[in-house]
Amino acid sequence: MSDYLNEELIFEIFIRLPPKSLLRFRSLSKSLCSFISSPHFIRMHTFRSPKKLLIQHQTYDNEDFYTLHSEDQIPLNPRRGYIRTTPVKAPYLKYSIIVGTCNGIFCLFDYQENHISLWNFSIRRKITLPDCPSRCFSGVQIGFGFDPITNDYKIVKLPTYGGKEESSFVYTIKTNAWSEIASPTPTFHEVLLNACFVNGVLHWVVERHYNNLHDVERFYILKFDLGTLVFDMITLPEPSSKTAGLTSVRGSLAVISGDCDGSWIWVRRDASWNVVYKMKRKHLFDGGLLSVVQFTTNGDLLLLCEGFQIYNPKIGVPLRLVDFSYHSFIVGTEICVETLQLFDVATATS
């Protein structure tokens, strides 16, 4: 192929192909196999891949599967629904919860076996991590993200209930090992929400040790920089007790708050919080706001609400995601990309 096309053109062609096609093209020649398998190509392919919406489904017989959708194929219309959409079995979600996703890799916590694994749905590849020295933990104590400084994926395990006697640990794919790190200060009482990864930093909402039940400042954001391996804290927008979740809005950390009247989104810029969206409860089918879905090509924000509905603030009309069939129901959604990540990791279990 290089006799007819220069290397730059070959790169631009292959960078646009889905992982399934790339894996097939590896068999054409040794040079293509080496090219596609290189860490540089895998990383560039990941960052150029379009975002998609992965929908988790479960049948009434407890069978798990997922479907993948581009921006123009979101199943919001019952008539169109899942036309030309092939469901894929998801065996790794059977007894696991997703504690984080980054660049097409899902971090799973198996609540039966009490271990952590990384899963790339695009290439059906999964690696099971070695046991963490601290074996007592839950899904909310785990954070997963990518460190651009070392070009490595890392997992952080917080101490149980913020106890002083316990340590924190970090796992890196390159070393395939856990390392003990300094635990956060001040110590906290409990981790309340799953970690949110934004710009190389993990964030958790935690509850500090407090003296009385009326302490209005007992909630804050615990942050952990994957590059420096240092903990720090951020105050929540007041009232902090109204915090319902963490998300990101156009690359910035955001807080979802809510009460009986509706939901609103705070975005943190220049060390201060500002409200960017407000939604009255009458605009929602069920409950409040869950997260921000950002994968539209025109830059619009779609808001994911309870009951698995999509709400575009510019249009102002909420639409519910359609169930795959009468025999199944939706149990979760994630924004992801199709990628070759984990393909070059040796310690894998299929």
C-alpha cells in the first residue's frame, strides 16, 4: 500500500476506521500490524473517534446487553427505535457496576468477587486487576482516569470512611501494581457519590466529620490530581446539602443541585461557581437531573434526567429513551468512544 499512498494519507484513512476494521487490517502485512498496534496510533485514534452513547439494557430474565448510538441515532422515537442496531451481550456487567469511564475504557467493580477490572467493549477485551492491599471497599471509593503527563491510566482507591488508620492506593496500567499514597486531609466520614474525572483530576463529593447534624459545611469536593498524586478540597456551591451529582460541562467541573422545585447546574470557572442551567420539575418526566450528555456536533448540551430521558435546553422538550423491546428495560447510559485502548496490554482476560 505504501507504494501508492504516502504515510500521512494512510494515517488519515486508518484513523477514521472503527476498531473492528482495524483489527482485520492487521493481517494484511507486518508493517500494517505494527502501525495499527503502536501506542501512538492507538492514542491518536482514540482522540479522533466520535463520541457515542452506550445504553445498558437488561431483560426480565436478568440478561445484560448494550447498544451503541451516534448522535443522529439516539432511540427517542418509538417507531424508529433500534432499527439497524445490533444488541451485544455484556457478560462483564452481570455482577459489576461501572465506577468510571475514560477514552473508551470502562472501570468495573465486581461486588460479588470484590475486585476491579478494566473493559474495552469495542474489542471485547478485559483485564482483571491484581487485588488492592485494602480489600474492604465499595464502588464509590474508586476513581478512574487518564494521566496525560505519564500517558497512563490510573485507578485510585480511597480509605474506607476516611479513617486515619487506613491508606489510599493508586494503580497504574504501566506497572500493573498498586502503590500506597498519602491519604487525604482533612479526613472525611463517607464518600457520597461516584468520582467524576475532569482534566486529569478526580473529584468525589464527601461528607466531613462534623460536630452536629446542623453543620451546613459538612459536605465538600475531594479532588485528586493524577499527575502529582496530591489530594485537595473544593467547597461546594451553597447550600451544599442540595448537591445531587458531579459532571462536566465543556471541559469544566460542574455540580448538579436539586430540590422539590427542580434542578440546576453550577459550573466552576476561575475558582468560583456560577449557575448555567435551571430546569423546573414540571419539565421532567421523573425526578431530577442526573448528568450532562455532551456529544452533539453542534455543541449543544443534552441533559440526562431520571427515567432515562434526554432534554435539550434550546428546544425545551424532554424525550424518553425507548426500551429495546417489551422484554427489556434500560438500566444505565454512558458516553464513550470506540477505541483500541487495552489492545497492547499483555495481562488480559477475554
